[in-house]
Amino acid sequence: SRRLLTEHLDAGEDSVGTRIAVDHLAATPLGMWVEINVSITRLEGRKVTLLIECRDAVDRVAAGEHQRFIVDVATTMKRLQAKAAQAR
């Protein structure tokens, strides 16, 4: 999901995961390939909702929803540094 989004973000932006809900639908034998498809289903301001679907050679093995939030990297780093300083 992040890789999909970073192709479309402005310089200095990134995304952080805020929610993920995945249903495991079927088992995949060891060694069998699994294809993962991610698509953007909703964009609300800086909140992005993505659909995740996973298939092996036979079945749909997982499906879910992932939400990410687009952030300004510099602003986020300042906030995290301030939080780390408070913890000291």
C-alpha cells in the first residue's frame, strides 16, 4: 500500500498506516506463489482507503481494507522528536 502511494505523493510527503483489517479466507501450501493486489477505493483529504486482495494459484486467500494517512515528513519528525524528548 505504501509503495503504491509513494509513486503519487509530493516531495516531502509519505504515508503512515492507521488501520488494517484482513480476513484470512484459505490456506496456501508452502512454496505456492501468492499475488497481492492493492487498489485505492476512497480518498478523503489526506486519508486514503485501499482494498487488498490476495490470491494463490487456486483460491482467493485473503481480502481486506487498509487505511493510510498522508503526512508531511518534516512536520511528523518534529512531532516525534518532541515526543521522544518528553519521554526522557
